[in-house]
Amino acid sequence: MSEGFSLYDNCVMMQLSDEVFDNCENFTCGNPDLDDFFMHDASKYADELMGKTYCWITDNKPHKIVALFTLANDSIKTTYLESSTKNRINRKIENPKRGRSYPATLIGRIGINAEFQGMNVGSQLLGFIKDWFRAEDNKTGCRFLVVDAYNLPQTLNFYTKNGFKFLHKDDAEEKSYYHVCDDFISTRLMYFDLKLK
């Protein structure tokens, strides 16, 4: 594979199903928790209307799952945010439309096939999701994308590079918001404003 790999030119997107797994080579993104979720829990989330998982698969045989991602409805609630954070969110929204809660889509899980990592697939995938929710035929209003990103430098840098910002200014503020007493929080909440290009 080369760095010129394109989801749009080399793959098709569809909803994840047992049939996809049956017709594709085995998938691993190198993270056992994510692999387990996609193999065993994604369909349960869909059955319970808690999240939908989609995949990009190669259009040539043997078919390979290149990327998987799960989406769910969410919101950014400003009521209990620190004043500076609330102001940062509200500043971009016209005064008459400001409220206590703004519609968002949660990117619950993302997995890139280990074979395709380092080929810009993750950034292409985020670009697709952004455009998907900006499209006129989107079925619902959605101002923000949100993600609970693993609190690891590589993961946080990936989302930052793709335009996501931290909802809370630092770990301490986020721990306070969620009433977490642990020394380390495993994820950081990040958001992307779909009105920004």
C-alpha cells in the first residue's frame, strides 16, 4: 500500500453487518478493546439504537475492512461548564440561538486497520464525517462533533491536527466537571464546530 491510498477511490462505505465480516479478511486495528467492540458489541449498540457503526471496505477482492467508526447522538451542555469554556462555545453562535445545550454527534469509536495505518486514512475518515454532517441531506441538526479521545499524546495530537479542540482547558478542569478523583483520566472530551471550515 502507498501513502496515496484514498478511501473515496479505493473503497466503498456501508453499515457494518455480519455479512461484511463474512466477506472480508479479518480486521484488527491493533487495539484489543476496539477490536472486541467492533466484533462483538457494535451490533448490540445498533440493535438497542445506541449507536450505528459504518465501515469502509476495499472494492477489490480480497475485501479488507479499512476503517470502522461508530456514531451516536449527543450534545454539548453548557450549563455546568466553566465560564471561559462556555463563552468559547457560545461566542461562535448567534445570540438568539444560544442555549444550554447544542446538538452534537459523538464519534464513539474509530478503528483503522493496522495494515492501513500511517496512510492518512484516519484524517480522510474525519474529513468524511465532517462533510457528511454538513451536507444538506443530513437528517438532523448537528452543530458539533464530539469525541472522548484516549488521553494519550498520539491520539490527542491526531484529533488536534484534524481541528478538534478540548472542551475543558486541562485534565484538572475535566476531572472536576465529571467528579473524578483518580490521578489520571483515561479520555479527554474534544469537539469540532461544523460551522467552521
